[in-house]
Amino acid sequence: MLHVSLLGEQTISDDGTGVQTGSPRTVALLGLLAVHEGSPQARRRIAGLFWPDSSDAQALTNLRRELHHLRQILGQEPSLVVTSRDLCWRDSPTCHVDARAFDVERGAALDAMATGDGEQALIHATAAIDLYKGELLPGLYDDWLLEARAELQRQCVEMCDLATAARARTGDLTGAVASARRRVRLQPLEEVGYRTLMQVLADLGDRAGAVTTYHHCASVLERELGVLPDPATRRLFQRLMARAEGPAARRSGFAAHRLVGRLAELGALEDVWRAAADGRPGFALVWGGAGVGKTRLVNELAETARRDGAVVAVSQCFGASGRLALAPVADWMRDPAVQAGVPRLDAAWRAEVDRLVPSARSARSAPSVHAAESGPDDAMEDPWQRHRFFEGLARALIGVGRPVLLVLDNLQWCDLETLAFVTFCLRLDPGARLMVAGTLRDDDGDEDADLAGWTARMRAAGLLTELRLSPLEAGDAAELAEAIRGRPLSADDADLLQAATGGFPLYVIEAVRGGARPGPGGDLASVLRVRLQAATAPARDVAGLAAAVGTDFSLDLLTEASDLQAGAVVEAVDELWRRRIVHELGDGYDFSHDLLRDAAYAQVSPPKRWLLHRRVAQALELMHADDTGTVSAQLAEQYLRGGRPDRAVAYYRRAADVAAGLFAHAEAVRLNRLALALVRERPPGSGRDLEELALLEAMAAPLNARHGFASPELQRTLERSVELAESLDRKESLSTGLVALWTSRIVQGRVPEAYRTAVRALALVDPGTEMSGTAHFAVGGSAFCLGRPAEALRHFDRVTGGAFALSVGVRPEVQGVAWAAHAHWLLGHDHEALAACREAIGNARALRHPYSLAVALAYGAITYQMCGAMPELRETAGELRELCERHDFAYYREWGVILDGWCRSGEDGLRLARQGIGNLREQGSLVRMPYWLSLLADLSARHGLPDVALATLDAALAGGQAREDLWWLPEALRMRAALGDEGSAVSRLRSAAQLASAHGSLALLRRCERDLAERGRSMRERSANAAVPSVRQARDFPATHLEGDP
């Protein structure tokens, strides 16, 4: 069955093959025919409507081309009826057109109303409203379309009115509110919709919501038309406020709804927007000091994009660290146009969207904790899913069927995960019609290192356009002031204004609205204090309470937290709104500028701030009693500022769990650190130690995901966890911590310490348990690195299923078998090595688990390299690199890069090998470094760089012996002999053979014997004098490792 979506997007899809959308013109042709269903449309008329500037012959040729494309997409679909003169669309059961389904449901609703069947009328009206996902054929502006689009929108408004009235009659006031809100969104300039919504909200008992609706109405009319609400709307508002009717209280000053003095800057942003709309995604960053007009400029761009038919989703960041990670992305995802497209995504991508914003929830305040409800471990077990999670979100944003503008205000306070997502989203599809516009304050003097690094990377990638705003010139500042005050300025006043404000638009606006003049140098703080002091005492109190919230706020929250009556809070917020101290934002409010929030907070005495923060925290707990996870970070901040660090710790822990569940590793670490700092301030005792241990255990996995196995901070965290677990006699925590610490130490290349740690863990666990298998794996891995392949193999054979304590995403049945392949090869078991290698890769593929597959491929590539299986090595290294790039696996990606380089040789191979080794060193991942360096040395020698090869091998030998990473040293020493002088070559070869024999590494011993034989000295003939065992004797050689210089 075909599905044609013309409302809110332009897509044609098939149940079997997916989206088959043609050109916009092709879809528009289908749209015109569908709108006139059953009525044949003359070809000449259609051609004239679509190509009015072309000749009749050319227009008809163009029509034949688009008709050909349409018939290819539709296939055998009978809905399209074609004759030599006319084209016609007829409904059929094999093709669903949303615009036609809307018309059918609307007709059924009207028929039911005509017969007095209100229930059926409501059912069909609701179905029609649900089908109307947006305007007809968004992004197209042909004359014929504008009339059809306006008529369909009017019909949807009609359905909203019908549904609102029907629900109100039956007492379903909540449903009536939803229908009325939809009507307001459809016709934001029609006051009757606002009045209906205000009345229904009042009937529901939501006086605060009714007042907020009036504020929305007044702001929209002022901004778009420069007028006040009409008398009927104002009278309703007066009744809701229980005021005597009289002249409507005006807002202070006029709204400067026309952008002043920024035409060049706006033009630069519009250039970026036009490029993005043409399929060149990018990020535009507007820099400047506080009050210079960054947000106003970006808002003007947003209005331009809306007029172009784009989807515009807006969010902002706050200085208070009380929002969850990815909160801006959650705001974008909740945009109605984005939400309308989510059901059309594949089920896998919908699941990722639901992880952040479940479809059943529409609250704007914070991301969902859906993913964290089963604990953060689910997310941490599969680190590759972070990539999948981001991709699902990105596909929802760029898959709406029209250009998208995402606005991110106050980037200086943005969380790292949102920045990472923005980069990912812009890179996912090079042809995406996507632009992100951000604002950044640069006047605080403290540049954030992470943000600076992010902007540098975006700049280097060619994705960033930067625009630095300066204050307005004197003439523009005067023009802005005149627009605010409604009358002209004298020349003297204009000069004084410029001297006092420095041309900062916010300074100008606040000086004019406050009726005060800032002092020399632009003392904005004094102006803002005057503005706040002009308000009534209750309004000032409520402003202080709102400032304590730290983010945007709702009337319900202020009412719950305030000691004023609900009516008094509503009155106070209305006053603050009329004075333009706050403005409406979504379903709530925010300060008109962050500096106003700061000024309101500064007027609250320190003791009262403590009280306000406690009240806000208690109000949040009451309002979110069923799900405090959504506000856990905010609760932690409020309780901390309210003098309750014990409560703050609990909520920081909860917020960290939520962040980990959303793959927000940096945020999870930050929140756990804050909790740890508070816990460590407590008096010593077992209670404190238990809580510290719990926090350290929770922080280990996100630290690993964020910084890698070799992170020094991760090492310190694990060492402290082990210390605490031992002192508290917590056996399970101790064994888990020891295995986790082993992982850190082995990757760092601290092999002896890793071995001792693993043996200690093994002694603690019960035989046959899952943890026992994990401990055996740790001992086996350490023994292998120490040059004890036989001992390693015995432990690998005892590995059981389950997940490792810290090696996130790793499965023992994969990595244990894969590493055992290396031990088999060293022991001379070539057949068993290849069999284990293939078994591990097969197990990983069966799991359908990308990270496990990366592990198996990485170990498998080493096995193929050692075995000399070049075709398999090339194929495996290539697949490994592609997999790691797709899922952003850093550690094993370097393995693939080095091995791919070794396969290629030449300058390109050298570059890749150096790159991979350099990245491993930068990460602190030094295990196997002698092996990696030997591959680089081999490449250098083949490329005619013997001195470089010698130096590389010397580094491999020195580093391997220093860290006792011994398993590959016989081979490195053998290679060193081949490059050295003839006199020392035999001595080195004998040392290499002796070391290989001591390890029981028959494969490496054979290589040494071969080299000795090639130099004319048989290993077997000289075994007595040189005390070198034969291959046969070496099979029973004790599995020990050598101390000291080989």
C-alpha cells in the first residue's frame, strides 16, 4: 500500500520498499490532483499553474516529465487516471493520502453534527485533527497552493472548534484544552482562539494557565501587528484576574519588533541559512558581550526561516547547572513538527527517540529518565549504542521533510553531550537541510576549555561560521530608543544615551523602559535595580523566588514554593510580565534577560536565598512525586544552595544515573564528582565510607566510557574503591573492584601489577561463578603478557559467560576465545589458533553486538597477522576500521589502523601505523606496545629506513622489558638481530631463542631457529654449546619468564 503525506511534509512511501519520494514538483502534482479528487484537471491548466513563466509548449513538456516521474513512483496504482487532455485523482483502497483522509474525516464530522450525533462528530473531528500534521506541501509557494493551503488550515481550525465545544459539553475539559491549544497554534493571530482557551482553562480551574494564555496572546499581537488585544479579550482577562473593568493595563514601553542596526549581520546569517536549506549543513555562532543583541538577531533569523516554511526548534541553556544532559536536544525533539515525523521513522530509531522523549510524555522541562529506569548499567554495557542513540535523534530532526533550523541560546552554559550531538547531527548526512544557530557570551573572561576545543574542532571541520556582534552605532541606538519610547529623541539626548550605554541594545532598552539613565560607562546593574524596585513588594518577592529557580519556571512551581496565595502569585507574575521583566516561554515564563535574573537574585538577602532554595526544592518534590528523576539535577542544586547537602547527594546520584542512561558520560562523571565532594566533607565513619564507595563504583563505568581504560583518574577511582571495599569487608565490591582495576592496569601496560591484582581477585571469588570466569580471564590475560602462554590458556579455558566488571560491552565468550587464539599460536597450535579466532568472530556475529564484534575482529586481525594469513588480515582489518568508525570505538580503531597500515606498506602504511601508535600512546594504552612497534619497524625497514627501524625496535625492547610486557620480545629481538651488525646478530638470535624457549613460545622459537640456520649455524648442532633447547625439548620447558636483560 502506498502512503502519501502532503500535510506537514512531502513524502510518498510504500509498505514494502520504504520512502519513494520524487522531486518537490512531482509530489506537488500529486497534491494538486488529490486536493481536487474526482475532478479532472486539464493538462493545460496544470501546466500554466506550475510553470507560469514558460511558454505553453515548454510548460506542457515539463508536465509530461513530472507525470512520467509520478507514474514511475506510483507503479500500478489505479488512483491516477490519465487521458490525453486531463489528469484526475480518484481515491482507492491501495493508496492512502493524508489530505484526502482529512477531508473524509472532516466531512463525516460535519455530517454527524448535522444529525445531532455529537459523539461521532467528536470521533471524526479528532481523527481529522490528528491527520493534519502541518500545512499543505510545506516549503512550496505557488499561487494555486496558497489558496488550497489556507482552506485546509481553515478547515482544521473548524475541526478544533468543533472538538473543543464537544469536549467541553461532555465535561472533558482537559481534552477541550488540547483542542483549543491546537487551534491557537494554527491561527496565532486570531483572538477568538485565545479567548476560548482562556475560558476552558478557567473552567478547569487553571487560572494560571489562562493568564499565561493571555500573555501569549498579547505578546504575539504586539510583536506581529503592534496592537493590543481587542476589548473582548481584555474584558475576559479582567474577569479572570477578578479586577474591576477599566482601561487595560499596558505593558511598559513598546516592543521593538523591528530589528535595528543589524542588517549586515542578518544578511550573513541568512547566507548560511540559504546554504543549509540547499543541503549544506552548518553551524552559525553569534559571539558578543551580554546585552549586545545576540538572541534578538538569531530570533530574527528564526522568523525568516519560519516564513520560508522551515521547521524551527528553539532551546536555551542556563547558568544554573540544574538541567539534565541533552535537555536542549529534548526541547528540539518536543517541537510539534519534529514529533509529527517521529511515527514515520523505523521502529529502531523511534526507540532511540523514546529513550530521550517518550511519545506518551510532552513535558518540556527535562529529558526523560526512561532509559535509566533500569539503571545506568544497561547503557554502559553497550557503549556502541551511544552512536545509535545519537543517530536516532538526528534522523528524527533531519527527517521532517523540510529544512530545519535549530536554535541554541547561551552556548557558554551548554552541556558537553549536547555539543557532541550537534557535531554528530551536522556530520550524519552531508546533504541534510539543517542549520544550527547558537549564541555565546564572551565577556566573562573565563573561557571554558571544553567549549573552546569544540569550537576549534568545528572550525577545522568547516562546519562553523562565526559572527561577532559589536554595540550599535549612535544613530542605531537612538533609533532603537525611539522605537521603545514611542517618540523621537533630541540630538543631545541621543548623544548622552550613546555615551551612557555604549550602544549595547539591552542597556538602551532597559534605560528607556526604566525611565533611568545608566551612569558613565554603562552601569546596567543600577538601571536593572531601579526597574525591579519600581515593582510592588509582592512582585519583587516573586521575582526573587523565580530567580532562585535558576531556569525557566511555571506559575504552578512559583505558587507551590511561595508563601503567597495563588491569586497573589498570578497577580505578581502578571505585573512582572507587564513590566517586561519576564516573558512567556512555552507553558511557563523566563526572565527577559539573564542579567535581569541576576539582578533579581542579588536583591534577595543570603538568609532568604537559603529559604527560597529549600522551598523550590520541596515544591519540585511535590510536583514530581511520581518521577523525581526528571528534576533530580535541579533538586540537587536547590538542596545544596538550601543548606541540605545530604539531600543534594541523593539527588546528584540519581541525576548521574539518569545521565549515564542517556550515554551522557561527562555529565554522569561531573554529577558524581559533586556528590563525592559533599560526602568527603562529612565526619569519618563507615557510613561515609559506604556512600563514597557507592559513588566511586557508579563513576567508574562513565569514566571509562569518557576517558578510556588507561585514564589516570579511572585508576585512582578504582584504587580508592578497592581500598574502601577492603576496609569495609565488602567481598563482592572488592572482587569487582579488583577486576576493574586489573583492566585499567593491563591496558596501561603495567603488567606485573595487573597480574598480582588478577590473582588477588581470583582468590576472592567462589569457583564456578560468573565472577570466577571474569577473574580467570584477568589472570589469563596477564599471564599471556608476561610470556606464559600455557598458563594463560589454562585460565582462558575456564572463562564463563557474563559481562566484565569494567570492560563495557565485552563478552567473555568473545574476548576470552579471541585472546586464547594468540596463546595457541605462540604454543605452536596453528590450527587451534585459527579455529579459536574464527569461533570468536562467529560468536560476536551471532550476538549482533557491534562492540563484541570489534573486539573479535581486533584480536582476529592480530591472529591472522601472526599466522601470515594476508587475505584474511586485509579483510578483517578493513571491516574493523569501518565498524569502529561507524560506532566511534576509539581503542580498537587504532588496532585496525596499525594493522591496515602494515598490510599496505609504503609511505601510506607508515603514516597509518604511526597514527595508530601515537593515538594509543596519547590514550596511555601501552599494553602490546612491543608488538605494535615491531610492525612499525618492519614497515620502516621495508621502506628503506633501517636506522628508524633499529631505533623503533630498541624502544620496543626497552619498553617491553620495563613494563614486563614480554610475550613479543623474542620476535622484537630477532628482528633487531636481522638489522644489526653481523657480529652481534648471532648473539641476539640466541638470546631471542632462549627467551622464546623460556616462554614456551614455539612459534617464535621456530623463527629464531630459521634465522640461525640461514646464517649457516644449525640450532640443533650448536644446542649443546649454546645451551639452547630444541623445539622438541621446548615443549616441556617450564612456563616461566626471565628477569633482567634478555
